[in-house]
Amino acid sequence: MRPTNPEKDAEMSVEKTDTLVIGAGQAGVAMSEHLRNAGVPHLVLERDRIAERWRSGRWDSLVANGPAWHDRFPGLEFSGDPDAFVGKDQVADYFEAYAKKFDAPIRCGVEVQEVRRNSDRSGFTVTTSQGVIEAERIVAATGPFQVPVIPPVVPEQTDIFQIHSAQYRNPQQLPDGAVLVVGAGSSGVQIADELMQSGRKVYLSVGPHDRPPRAYRGRDFCWWLGVLGKWDMSAPKPGTEHVTIAVSGAKGGQTIDFRRLAQEGMTLLGMTQSWDSGTLSFADDLSRNLANGDANYLSILDEADAYAAQNALDLPQDPEARKRFPDAPCISHPILALDLGKENIRTIIWATGFAVDYSWIKVDGFDEKGRPLHHRGVSVVPGIYFLGLPWQSRRGSSFIWGVWHDAKHVAEQIGIQRKYMDYHLEASRVSETA
Ligand SMILES: Cc1cc2nc3c(=O)[nH]c(=O)nc-3n(C[C@H](O)[C@H](O)[C@H](O)COP(=O)(O)OP(=O)(O)OC[C@H]3O[C@@H](n4cnc5c(N)ncnc54)[C@H](O)[C@@H]3O)c2cc1C
């Protein structure tokens, strides 16, 4: 009988792969496609289901922000109207179908708990909820929006129901009464509008934002941002890192217009600042934020007109797009403090963004805020790659169409590293036989 050596046996039974991709959202699926095309053996681990965030991590009525012809991967079209804004479940179905199309090696229901760099050999030891895996390299594709961030303004102990936009599902979920939505990016403004349409009194705290026209002169903004090179912008304008983009595909696609929402009954406020015994204070910046948003909006119309003229495009004129709604009283006489009790505000929804959490990757490759130190997804720590980060290489990086292009780059970089290793192995074989 063979003498037993538990350590050796354990080592021998450890599963090995060349490249381990963590997360099977759109980023993980795109990564798998490009790794397969590059001939890189790999495995994708997903703790839930493929595209889980689209399926269960967002509100019930969410539709894609971009039309079906744009918000997709090159290799598969959505069925149905290409100009439609498809629902979140259809987006999840799309990625499932996409993964099936090339038989992506995705293992669902497996959570990666820890990644450690091996000290005595190349590669990484990855601890998962179903055992250990050894990988030469890893790609963290765990999403740009991982940890909901709620600024510590209102104490948790109040009787106000407070949730993050990531926890919002529908109006029925909230206690009766008025609602304050803090944050007017794409999530905040859509949630606020849905609540107002359901008959709630709604307050919306509006910070700095960009708000492109939904469509102009017969073309969707995704088209305009594409031809004007704005999806490909490689970095945010200096000092504007936190400017959110307010767009929506809801109601068949409408431009976000805060002045119109105020005319329809929404009470707009400036940035939420501080809390004192039931009263919330707001910055006196509403007019400025709206004016900057308008300037961004108008600059896109101007650039679009110039592009159309220069390229002699035969597009219909669109004078309606330059019409401005009059200022409602909440804009002309800004509210700087609100007694939530008096206004019967029983719910606050914080649409205040997300942070990332890579604490499970035990390497020295992150800044003081835990953000990856990388160039276009290639970490400063050899063998580690990221995908789907905001502005990973361009504005489009965290969106459906952009992540596919970044995945291609990351796969190329992995291929290059593998070539170097192959050369090394080849060279050592030659010197051994010499
Ligand atoms: C409300 C909202 C609407 C959006 N609408 C659009 C839109 O219309 N068009 C568009 O292009 N973009 C949109 N986006 C942006 C972007 O497309 C999505 O955020 C998208 O989900 C990002 O895909 P991802 O694969 O990078 O990350 P995710 O979808 O977050 O996928 C990451 C996956 O990793 C898994 N995971 C995480 N940690 C682990 C672990 N330790 N082990 C194993 N698995 C793990 C998660 O379960 C998840 O499935 C929207 C974003 C939000 C928040």
C-alpha cells in the first residue's frame, strides 16, 4: 500500500487553472470570451448567478439607459426593437445567452473569499467557498458598484426609514408619507420620478451632474457621444471626477430635465449637508448645479450641430430641444432647511453611489482608499488584472459596450505575459539539453 502523505495529497488534489476570473457579470462574460479567443485556459467563478446584479440587485422597473442597439456586445443583438430600452431581466437573460453561446466555463454559486500571492512559486492561492484553487493569474471582475455608500449625515436611530438606492425596489416597499431622494444621478432621478408618478410627495437633493439629451435631431445620445468621441474620453475633466451623469431609458426614453420635474411637482433642493434635531440643511447651490447641468446639455447640442454641419448630415432640426421650462418656486426661492417631521418625510433614499472592496485580494496594490493601482486594468502587482472599473481606460469602461473592449485589452496583456513565460520555459529546456 502506498504510504499516505496528507500534505502532498492535498496539494495534488488542488484544482489548477491558468487564469481565474472572479465575477460573472457582463465583465466576467466578456473576459471569458476574449480569453477563449486568445487560447488562455481559464475558469470564471460567480457567487450567485450570471449577471446577478441586473437580475436582483436593482429596482423592479429598471430598463437599460441605452437603446438595445448600443448597450450590447458586438457578438449578439437583442431580439426586438433595436431602439427600445430593454428591461433589467432581459439584460440578465442576454448575458446568460451570451455566455452559453461560446460555452463559457462559468461556475456559479462559488464565492472567492481570499486571494494570496504564492511566496515560493508563481501564481496565486485562491480560497473559495468550495475549496482552494491555484491560478497563475487572476482577473477581478467584481463590478464597478460593489459597496453602497451612505454619507453619515442622518443618525440611524431616527424613525426615518433610510435605504440606499441599491436596496430600492418599488414605491410599495416604503412607509407612507413623503420621500427625500438624495443624489440626482441616473438612479436617484429615476427613483424620484417613479415615486412622484406613484402619487408620493418627493424631494430631490441635486448635486453637480451632466445631463446629455436623450435624443437630438433624431439620434440617441449614445450615438452622439459615440461620434463626438465622448465615450472614448480617457479621463474625467480635472476636478470633475464626481460629476454624475443623469440619463434614463424609462418611459420610452426622455431627457432628464430637472426644471420639468419641478414643474410637475417635485421639490428640488441643493446638496444635502447636515442634520440637527430633525432638520436637514442644504447647500445654496441648486441654481448653480442646474445651470452647470444645462451648460453641459447645451454644449452637446452645439457640438452635435457643428458635427452635423461639418459632415453635411441630413438630420431634422430640433428646436424643441432648446426650450427651457420656467423655474418653479423651489428653484427661484431655494429651500435651505427642511424639518422632516413637518414635511411628513418618512423615507430617505440615498442615491449616493458606491465604493469598491478588494480587501479579499491580499496584495500591496491599492491606494489609501482601497482603489486598485493599475494601468488599463493591469495591476502594479504582476499577475493581477481588473475589469469593469469606472474610467478603467475610458468613460465607457463600466458600461456594457465599453467593458467588452477593455476585456480584449486585458486578454491581450495576459497573452503577452504567457508568451514571456513560454519563452522562459523553452529557453530552460534548451539549456538543459545543451
Ligand atoms: C442602476 C444601474 C443601472 C445601470 N444601467 C446601465 C445601462 O443601462 N447600460 C450600461 O451599459 N450600464 C449600466 N450600468 C452600469 C454597468 O453596466 C452595471 O453596473 C453592470 O452591472 C456592471 O457589470 P460588471 O460585470 O462590471 O459588474 P457586476 O454586474 O456588479 O458583476 C460582478 C459580479 O461579481 C460577482 N462577485 C462579486 N464578488 C464576488 C466574489 N468574491 N466571488 C465570486 N463572485 C463575486 C457578483 O455576484 C456579480 O455577479 C448600470 C448600473 C447601475 C447601478
